[in-house]
Amino acid sequence: MSTKLPAKKGKHDEISVSVNEDFVTMTIAEQMFGIPVLQVQDVLGNQRITRIPLAPPEVAGSLNLRGRIVTAIDVRLRLGLPRRPGNKPGMSIVVDFRGELYSLMVDSVGEVLSLSGDDFERNPATLDARWREVSTGIYRLNNTLLVVLDVSRLLNFANMEVV
């Protein structure tokens, strides 16, 4: 009968590596959201958007970005928030989803934050159900909550509630 002894751990075996994630931050109705920086193709100022007939309300229309047609999504409406007042120009974050470009219309774009994966939390039960549907989780920052948006869920209109 042979007995295996546990391998001895050296002092270097117990080093824990904390992985940081970088997020492009944005504000929508005074709430901070983030998208992983690697998913962001471009950041745009206010753009001229052409309405698409019979499109869902969240689809604001399309715009031309250097010769490519980009579908503009009003993230406020997707999150169940009221439209942005017409007198306040917004910004857009362009993302690539399944080979197509989408312009996520937001109130403003902030800085890129590098956050520790150790501080990431699951969505709290008190987060609005529509927000939970499109979020992977949250980060609690000093005076605010950063809601991390999942682009694939945000752009999944098949599971969207009809308003």
C-alpha cells in the first residue's frame, strides 16, 4: 500500500495574481456604465442619424461611419429610461457585434478605468430586471456604482420585452 504525500509548496506557489480589466465608461441618465475596452471600435460625438422605418424604438436609425453603415441603438430606451432631452447632444460608442457595427448612443463618454477582477460583483437582486438582463455585474466605486454592460445581451433584440 502506497501513500501519496501532498506536494510541498514553495513560497512562490502561493502568489495570487489579480487580473485587471479595462472599461470604457459612459453615463446614461446620471448612471455610470462600462463596456470592456477591447469591444470598443470608436467613440463619436453627436451624429446625424437617419431613421429606419418599422424598426424597434430602441433602434434610433443608421449613420455613415467612413463609408460603413452603422446601426444606432438608443441605450436609454433599451434600458427602459426616457429619451434624452433634444437640447442635450449625446455621444456614441461604436462596437462590433457579429461582424456588424453598432453605435451605442449614450449621454456622455468618460475615461477608461482599469479595475481589479477581485472587486467585480454579481448583479444585486435590487438592480432593475431590464438592467440585469444586459449586465454581467457591477463594481462599487467610491461614490457610484459601475454597471458592466454585456454588448451581446444589449444587442439581443430577440429576448426583448415589447414596450
